[in-house]
Amino acid sequence: MSSDAPVPLSKSRVVLPRTAVPFGIDDPVEHARTELKAALAAIEEKANVPRRVGIAVDDGIDKARAFQRRNPALTAVAVIAGAVAVGAAVWGFVRLYTR
């Protein structure tokens, strides 16, 4: 009876990424379809720039939050320095434009 029990997903099979082709496909047509599907998924992963930018932004936010937790005073100094730099750049641009 214990063999009738459902096996958890982690023990029954390995979850492959969308861009991988599993081993053990004997049918050449099915193998070609699987390779094509994996190639198209890889192209989509590579060409989906907005998604990649979103992931990079999320990673940057996570790093900034971790840095803020470790060094709150240094984070405050960095924010003030950034605000001064942006203010100076805007002031310089307006000054050049009005001359």
C-alpha cells in the first residue's frame, strides 16, 4: 500500500528550466519539438528586455535595502550626496539655458 501513496514532486522528478531539453526522449519528432520549444523559450528569455530590466531593478532594490540595514548613516549620506548632485546638475542646466 505504501507504493500507492503519491510521491512528492521533488522526489519523483527533477524540475527542468523552460530552456532545457530533458533526456530520454526516443521519438525523433518529439525530440525535435522539445528542442524547438526550448530554443524559443531561450530566445524569449534573452529578448524580453522589460522583464530583464525589472529583474535587475528588483535586485538593485534588494541590495540597496540590505545596505541600508547594515549602514543607515552611510545611506543617509549617500542620499544627501545624490540629492546635491541632482540639484547641482539641474541648476547648471538652467543656468546654461538662460544665458
